[in-house]
Amino acid sequence: MSTRVDVEDIQTTTSEKLLALVLAGFLLIGGVWTYQRIDDEVRDAVAVEDVQPSPADQAGLQRLDVARARLDAATQARAAARDNLELRREAYRTALDAGRQAPQLERAYEQAQARFRGAQREVATAQQAVASTQPAADRANDRIDAERERREDRRALFTFLLRFFLVAASVGIGYWLLARLRRRGSRYFMVAVAVVAYAAILALVFAADYITDYVDPLELGPLVLSLFGIAATLLAFMALQRYLARRLPLRRVRKRECPFCGYPVRGTTHCEGCGRASVASCSTCGAHRRVGVLHCGACGAL
């Protein structure tokens, strides 16, 4: 058995409020987990790191790698040739300082000089090869980076849309449930309040998450979030006032009060508080009808 009462007249108990708070907490735990899980699932679905270059780009990158490997090898060979040249030169100079003829040391020194000059030429050739292959490799890297950035943007967009859908669905279901239970005058109204509270907190998390991507939290982040919260609260307050403006006259009539000012009506045709008419003729049957009621008491017309 259920008792239909006006929502504004429902006196919720401390236990009901506590249960609503607990329900909102558990809903928030699941909502935040789902909110974060969306990002993980999208990251797995939209890969960014494994961008495969085209065959032409791959060939350009391979040519650069080969040229760099050749340059590394040539640089090491030149260093070894320089060390050998210095060693042969010191040996030949020592023999000359001692006044000895050392034709073998002289030939070894000349051969070391020739090898060092050859190593220098190989380094110069390898440097030219790197310089010639670098532009094509740079263009290939630019295309790869652009593709990676495009995938990153697409992943971020998918994550944003799914999270926005989660928040919008939570808010929509919460307010739909609130309106439905309010209209029915259900004692489960606090369940709808818990859902709305969860949806509001989740929306706040969503707004703070994405506002900080574009605004420095240490500079304008709190201000932007504050302005957003103020605007949302004012809009909700305006909507509540409109709802109360529709509900208040009927509630006052049910309590035998003037629908305009709330002053008690004592069987008169005009309010003793504001002077406005409290009784009018029904547009369907012409019988007397209290101003503010939904149906005529004589014919039942709206």
C-alpha cells in the first residue's frame, strides 16, 4: 500500500537521508570507475605508438640509418687511424732524435698518414651521404608524427564523447527519475535525489577534467570552474522557480488558501489578503469554480 503525498510535504527521516547519501557514494564510485575505464578502453582500441610508415617512407628511413651507421664506422676508423698515426710518428721521431736511420719506421709512418687521409675522406663521404638522405627521412618522420597526432586527437575525441555521453546519460536519468517520482509523489523520492547528486558530482569531475586541459589550474582554472558552477546553479534555480510557480497555486488551493498570495480563504469570492477573485465561472458549464484548481467540481472539465 502506498500513500500519495505532495513531494514538498514529505518529511524524510534521518535514515532515509543517510541511505540516500550512501547510495550516492556507491553510484559515484561506479561512475568514476567507468569514467576512468573509458580512457583505458579507448587507448587499447585506438593504437598510437604502432604507426607503420609507408614503403617509401620506410625506404627513406632505412637509407638514413645505413648512412648514419657508415658515418659511425668511418668516425671510429678515423679515430683508430689517428691513434696509429700518432704512434708511428712518435716511433719515427724517436729514431731520428737518436740519430739512427729507420727506413722501416719511416714507411710505417707514411702508411699511417695515408690511412688517416683515407679515413678522413671516408668520413667526409659518409657525412655527405647523411646530409643527402636526411631531408627524405625528416619528411617521413613528419608524416609519421602527423599520423600519430591524428590518432591521438581521434582517441581524445572518442574518450571525450563517451565520457560526455556517460555524464549526460547520468544527468538525464537522474532528472527524469526525479520528475517522475515527484509527479507520482513517491516515498522513493530520495533515491532520485541520490542519483541527481551523483550525476552532479560526476558532471563536476568531467568539467574540471577538461577545463584544466585548456586552462592552467594555477591561474584561471578555479575561476572558470567557479563561473561554470555559478551559471549552472542559477539555471537550476530558475528551473526550480518555474516549477514552483506551476505547483504553488494548486498546493495553496488544496490548503484552502488564495492561489495568488497564500492568504486563508474563508468562503468568500475574493481574497481578503490581496483582493483578487478566488472564485470564477467554469468555461464549460458556467458553475462556480475555485481559481487554481485543475478540474471543475461540477462537470470535471479542465
